[in-house]
Amino acid sequence: MKAAAEQAGVSFSTLVRQRIELGLSEMEDDQTVSLAAIRRAIAHAAVGRAA
């Protein structure tokens, strides 16, 4: 898990929290979207509009 956290560029505790949240969301009908994914989508949309 530590190597995975390093590879993802997040702290160990952040990775553990994300995995727990993902597991909990799979038990429910909710879907979790990471803040990083939202930021990437916004940045991608902003680049597309600037062109």
C-alpha cells in the first residue's frame, strides 16, 4: 500500500481513506468521485475552452 500511495502521489493515510470510501460506496448505490478526478476534468474543460 505504501508503494501504491507513492506511485499515486498521495500519503499513505489518504490512499487508505480513499480505498475505504470506495469500498463503502460500493456497498451503497452511491458513487464516489475523487477530487483529483474532478480537478483533472475541470482543467481539461478549461484547456478546451481556451483554444
